[in-house]
Amino acid sequence: MKRLEFISLQVNDLQASKDFYTNKLGFELSEMKHPEAVIFKYNKGEASFAIRKPLENLENKELGNGVSIWFTVDEKIEDLKTRFEQNNIKVLGLIMETPFGKAFHIKDLDGYKLTFLSNE
């Protein structure tokens, strides 16, 4: 395998998750459309992902358990953390040093752990 091309997360409430990712986190919508999904562009299209309606019955299942997705950002990690906190997004722990740079975690509405990384 050469690279991960695209990722799609199943969510319980597509509209609520769309609002969370766009209005709270600042992700941009892609020009691509799909009736069962919301497709985002991130970092000027370098990494793309989507949220989508479930492919199967997900009742009583924890969706994000064990999943962590990392996004590299261009801004200072401290500024991003502050902006997220101002948007009432719960940050999980402190900014940490990783082998890749400074990072912190949040969880989305379905429990997916999102890690934001800055290598400044």
C-alpha cells in the first residue's frame, strides 16, 4: 500500500455532525456531493474525508471507539486549542509533544478521537 486516499466516518446524525465539523472545527465543504454523506476538504484539499449516514444499523454501538485520526495544521497549536475551547469543544488533556510535533486531542459527537498536530 502506498497511501491512505480517503476516509469516511459513519455518524448517527449527519446534520449535527456537519454543523460540528464546519461551524465548530472550521472544516470546509468539498465541491463533491453525495446524498448520503458530507464531504470535506482540509488543508487546501491535501487530505479529504467524509462523514456519512450509517451503512448498517448502529443502534447501541459506540462508533468512535478505538479510532484516532490525525490532522496537521498550519497555525500555532496553542491558537487552535484556544479557538476550539472558545467554540465549546472539549479538549482532551494538554498540548503534548509527540515525535511528529505538538498535538492535542478532541472527540467528535460520535466519539471519534481527532488529533490536531503542528510541527512548527
